[in-house]
Amino acid sequence: MSTALEVLFLLGLFGGAWAYDRWLKRGVAPKEFATRRNRDEIREQFTAKVAGHGWQIVDDDNPMVALSPVLAGRRQRISMAIAEQDGTTHVRIWVSRRWTEEPARVPYKAHTLRVRMNAFERAVAGVN
């Protein structure tokens, strides 16, 4: 009976690790959405939500790129591209430089990347 419990425990442990890994990877996946906001408002929100707290804008073009600080360790980048079509602004945000941890290739500092990307998406897409 104890062997069956040990096997179930290990299966639960591996299943939980797999689910957590998937959640982290999904959190930093590229996101696309449409909004009625103009280009300048979107750029302001990107600067406020993504480039705050030590991050800085290193490329102010299209795509716009935010870079993590040196003191945070491995530097990461989040990029945003804007396209306008038929009065609607289409926004794409993605992690353009991502470090991963072996062996599962889990994104390094995925929580920070996910929180920044989600805050920007909520701020911009929430107007619709």
C-alpha cells in the first residue's frame, strides 16, 4: 500500500511541476489584441506599465523595446509593435529576449515578464 502512495505522490509531484511549467510558458507567450486607443496613448501605457521600476526604453521606434536593468541579473526585453487598420489599432507584445533554465526550458524570471505584459494588456485593452 505504501508503494502505491509513493507512486501517486511522485505522479502528483511531476504533474504539478508540468502544470506550473506550462503556466509560466503561457504567461510569457506573445499576445495580440485590438483597441480603439491611438498610438500615443498605447506608447504611454507601454512606458508606464512595462518600462517602470528600473526597466528602460531602449528603442522608441516600432517595435518599441523595454530592457530590464543590469542589476537584475540576466537582461530581458519586452517588445511591442503597433499597426493601424480601419480605425482600429492592433497591438502585439512579446518577450524579445528571454533566458531559460534547463532542463525544462522554463523562462527565467517569467513572473516579472508575465506581470508586466498582463498589466499593459489590461491597461490598453480595458478601454474597449
